[in-house]
Amino acid sequence: GGEAMYTEKVMELFMNPKNAGRMEDPDGVGEVGNPRCGDIMKIYIKVKDDRIADISFETFGCASAIASSSMVTEMVKGLTLDEALAISNKDVVNALGGLPPQKVHCSLLAEEGIQAAIEDYRAKQKAKSGAAAPKS
């Protein structure tokens, strides 16, 4: 089986991922997975003034999945939620300097993980504002 060729950037983020680890008390959590290849990705975000103030991830998967999660957290940190939602897996692949074709789905997980975390945050905010309404 031919080994997938990883760029230096992918290897570097795989060996030393940035923003890795569980976040205590996140404002939003996105969990996405691809049962077919066994990759599972959890993205944690803290939101302040509609911006991603802090972000971290836990990923169980191959080098591409871990590098993609690490890269996407770096890319969206400090962005507004809408800006973060606009980042696509192609942006992630380009930032990594390319992924082997069979590993591009890993970058899709990263895109979906961010979206899921933001959706989770927004759903919690809605629930909060709903719950705070005075009962008539």
C-alpha cells in the first residue's frame, strides 16, 4: 500500500498540534465523525462579542484529521462567527499545502466541526434568551 505523502505543514501540525485538548466550560461544542474511517473530531469554542475568543479540539484520527483540526482552529481564532462559518475545507487544504486525495474528507470534518460548534453555541444562546423571558 503506497504511503500517502504528507506536506511538511501536515506533519508539523500532526507532531505538534496547536489548540489541542479539552476545553473546560466551552460556549459551544461541535462533535463530528466519519464512522467509515473512524475519525472523530470535537471542536470547543469560547465566544466573546460574537467572535471566537478561544478554541480547542480533540481529534481521534489520522495525521490529516489532526492537522486539519489544528489548522482550522488557528484559522478561525479571533474571527466573527459568520467569518468562521465561511471557511471551507478547501481553505483548510490550501493552508495545509494540500492533502492526499483520499484524505480530503478529513478537512471536510474540520469545516463541519467548526460549523457544529457555532450551531451549538447559537442554540444555547437562544435557549438562554428564551429561558430568561419573564413568565406572564
